[in-house]
Amino acid sequence: MRYYRLDRYILAKYIKTFLLALALIIVIVITFDVSEKLDKFISHHATLSQVVFDYYGNFIPGFVNLYSPLFIFISVLFFTSKMAGNTEIIAILGSGISYRRLLRPYLHGSIIVAVVVFVLGNFVIPVSNRQLIDFEEHYVKPKATSFYSNLHFQSEPGVQVYAESYDVKLQRAYKFRREKIDPNGHLLQRETADVITYDTLTGLWRSNGYSLRTITPDGLENISQERRIDLDYGITPTDLDMLSQRIETMNTPALIRHIERETMRGTGTVKEAQIELWQRLLNPLAIIVMTFIGVAIASRKSRGGIGAHLAIGITIAFAFIVFMKITTVFSTGANLPPFVAILLPQVIFGIAAGILIHKAPK
């Protein structure tokens, strides 16, 4: 029974300290953010309910998800160091409970928080980001333009799409070209149009100044022209609107489909999307790793008390964050696979956590 009470006691401290630290930091961050953006809210006529629910209601989940490993680490350091300073850790171990058994409620607490962060990052936050971006574009930094230039992508295997420019509001592309190419790189067909406009009723593109050039297997060319014609090019306005393809607004299943589609198209955004995917899937592991590092550091009573533990802990947390940034940069600008870039810091600091936990009882 005492084991159960011990688990509940430590788990309650784990969750309460984390939530308290999180609440305090969120209040501070929101206070500074309001002071910075208040003029913009007023000048763009944002109501109080819109600011509270549409902006900060969607801002908080992303903030929690991003900084949870750091806040968990600081929370574990704080309450465990306080327990060690009050000789509670010594009393627990002196009662016959092993150090490994002491870690069980820490493991349970870290798993609970990691699962919550996983659900937030993969399914909740993308929806919040979509609403947050919409609010910012209306009341914080309104979009200066809805016009894109020099679009080029592969809509399906062997089909290349080009547009000199695209107007999002009018759903209209200028100097449009669509080419079909065989596996050997030979041009089979080229469609061009001066202007194409999407018809929401029919789902077709109304093409002005349309021309179709077809090359037969024996090398002959057939050219046909139409002044105006409605056609299905196998694309939608979403394919041409770069803002609608923001990866931070996609839930994980949609992000996986986006990666598959962009890989087929051969665009340069695949690696960025892969990094986002693996961060969502693997970053919750950092909560477990940082929990065990925090326990190993703070469970030993020291002369410096909580201050010394916090100083050591913040140094380690800073090193962890810097290392994660470095591996991400190597993945973006070099040939380091995104999976390795995100997993490598977890593995290295996980090994460090194992070594610290092994030495802590001694």
C-alpha cells in the first residue's frame, strides 16, 4: 500500500509542478505578447472574444507542445531537488524501495504527458494553427499579396505544370503550360494557354488562347488551337495556392499524403515536410528522456540545493535544444536524413540519461 501511495505522491507532484510552471510561463508570455500586439488588435478592430478565443486560445496549444520537454525538465528538477533537500529521497530509499522502483511514477508521468503532447502535435495543433494564421492575416499582419510567380511542379508522373503567375483571389493563372513527357525525357504533348480561370461550378479551367501540340511516335507534330475552351488539367486551385499548402496546418495523415504527393511532383518542400512529420512523431520521446535526466541530477542532495540543480539542468537543456537545431540544419541543408536528424539527439541524450540513472544510486 505504501508503494501505491508513494507512486501517487510523486505522480501528483510531477503533474502539478508541470502545470503550475506551464501556467506561470504562459501568463508571462501572453502579457508580453498583448503589450506588443495591442495596437494592432485595436487598429484592425479585433474584438475581445476574438483575441481571447481565436488568437490566444489557439496560441496556447502550440506553445505547450513546443516547450513541454523544457518545462517538464525544469519541473522535475524543481520538485525532485526539493524532495532531496528535505531528505525525502533518502527516507524512501532507506525504507527498502530501490532507486529503480522510485523511477516508476516518473516514467508514468512522462508517458502521460508524452501521449498528450503527441495527440496535440499530430491532430489538435494543425487545426489551431489554421485558425491562428487566419486571425493573424486579418488582425495582426494582413496579407500583402495573394499573387504568386514562377510556379512549377509535377502534377502526376510524367506531367509537368508551369505558370508564370497565379492570382489566388481570382483563381486565375497566366501563361500556363502543361507538358507530358515520356520516361526517356521526350516531349509527347504540350498544352498552353494565355489565361486559365477556375470554374467552381464545373470544376474545370476556362482557358483563353489555348493551344495543343502533340508529337506522334514518328516525330510528326499536330497543333490545334481554341479561342476558349473548358478543360480538366488534373489540378485544383489548392495546387497553385502556396498558403493552402502550409505543412503546419495539416494533421499527420494529411501531412503524409502531402509528402507522397510532393515526392511524386519533385518539389523542393519534401524535406521540410519530412522534418515536420518526424518532429511530431519523435519529439514526445524528449519528455521521457528529459524526465530521467532531471531525476538523476536532482535526486542527489547537494550543498547548492535547488539553485545548483537548476543551473546544471538549464545547461543540459540548452545543449539539447542547440543539438536538435544543429541536426535539423544539417538535414535541411545537407544530406542527413530527416528521421536521423530528429532521432539522433533523442538517442544521444537518452544514452546520457541511462548513464546518469545508473550512477545516481552510487
